[in-house]
Amino acid sequence: MPLVAPSILSANFLCLKDDIEMINNSEADWFHIDVMDGRFVPNISFGMPIIKAMKKLGKKTFDVHLMIVEPEKYFEDFKNAGADILTVHYEASTHLHRSLQAIKALGMQAGVSLNPHTPVSVLEDVIKDIDLVLIMSVNPGFGGQKFISQAINKVKKLKAMITEAGADTLIEIDGGVTLENAGELVAAGVDVLVAGNTVFSSQDPADTIKKLKQAGK
């Protein structure tokens, strides 16, 4: 079964405590937390203080996705705020290998995210150093976008690369994930489904998470 990581970006910020408790009590595996700086992406979300407050309640893995420029300046801050997995964008990392090593040295797992236009081949020489690759199946910066179907081919290519290298890297996908396409994504090789709007706009978010967990069966 895939891991399911509800995206906090789509939660109700006026009732964030309730949504955190819902995730705690559901079959979800991770909290997916998008950090946006208004520079790498047009939108601005939240930073360390919110994550630190969430960590007091959240009982599951904190999967923090940095959509920011110069991410290396903040690795230790996000570790202190509660990040368990820290993902940087390939497009924002001039010295990617150095960044991966720095994240791991702080005791976190290291992830790399790829924008829709970036081929998976750019990670070939560092794939064994990456714990998680996040394939963006929408353009980063906003929730509720339509799934870009080419992402499925990227997942298949990435899965082949990981297998050939003998790596243990997980494949995560974020953007437009629904109950309708989750099965196809898992079949293509996705290990972690990030779902925001699909979970938080449903009548029964916990049941939707349960159904996502069954994807691919």
C-alpha cells in the first residue's frame, strides 16, 4: 500500500488543530507541509513558527517541502522546528549533493523535488544519496491544480533509474492526486501520495485517506 501524506496547505487554517487531530487518528502516514517564499514560487505559505506549533500536536512524520530559494540557509531551522524529511527543489539548489549531505548530517531524511519541466535524468549521479524524490505533477505554488499527465511517464523513468542503481529512494507525487488516478500512480511506481484538496474538500477526509491507502489493490 502507498504511504499517504495529506497536504496541510489545503487544511482549514482557522481549525488547524482539528485537522491535525484528524490526520493523527486517520490511516495517513505523514503530514506534508509546503513552505513557500514568494520568490521561488509566487505564493507565500508559512514557515518555522507554524511547523513548530504543529509539531506539538502532530504524531506522524513531518514531510517538509521547501519551495524556496537558497534553502541551505534554513536547514537547521527546519530541523529545530520539527522536520523529519526535508525536500529541496533541484531548480533552487546550486550545490545539490552538498545540500543532501547537510540535511542528513542534521538527522533528517533528504528529498529532492522536480518541477514539471525538469527531467528525472538530472538526478542520475546522486540518486543513491536521495531518500525521496518528489515529482511535481502540477506547477508548484498553488493547490487545487489539474494533474499533468506527463508526470506518470516521469515516475516510470524514475522507478527504472532507482531500480537500476539499486537505490532505496522513495517516489512521492504531489499535485492533482485524486481517488480516480491514485491507482494508476501507484502502479507506475509511486510510493507516497500527497493529497490536499482531495482530502480536505471531501465530506469525510479520514475515509478519503483510507481509500487512497487502498490505491493499487
